[in-house]
Amino acid sequence: MEAKFTPGPWVIDAGFDGSGDFNQYWQVHDGSDAIVCSTMFCMAGNKEANAHLISTAPDLYEALSDLLFLCRQTAEVSGTQEVKVACAALAKARGETPET
């Protein structure tokens, strides 16, 4: 199945809310108008780290897909548990039920 998420690259912009407290937030977007996520109402101390992780999702998805393609070409690793876990992660990212 093809991935249906907003294509990358995704970028991060920082901003400040209008509360008067100048709380910083991060938005992850596609470089134009599609906001992938925002930490505006998030009070977690690691919201910047989470935004960075989320912004790399398209790159990680593509890299893992490419790596799995190479792994499937090598009989020694093609059926390993690591390959199955990676396939399940990609399926989860596409909104599919991973094969068991």
C-alpha cells in the first residue's frame, strides 16, 4: 500500500503563543501551508525534541523502505525478526494492520 501522509520534507518553525506568557511552541509543516502537527497546547518539557522527531518521519520512512529493499535481496537477513519489525513499523506508518 502506498503512503498517504503529507510528503516530505517537513520543516519546523518556532513561535510564541498569544497568552502574554510568551510560551514557545513548534509547528511541523510541509514548507507551504499543510501543518503536520503543532505543540502550541502541549505542556510537555520535551515538545521541541518531539517536534524534531516528527519532522524527520518522511526521511525515516524513506530510509527504512530503502534499507528493507536491500535486506530482502540478501537471503541471510530477509526473513529475520528485525526485518519483520521494520516491515510492521512501515505498515503502521501507512495506517495498515501489520502482518503477524
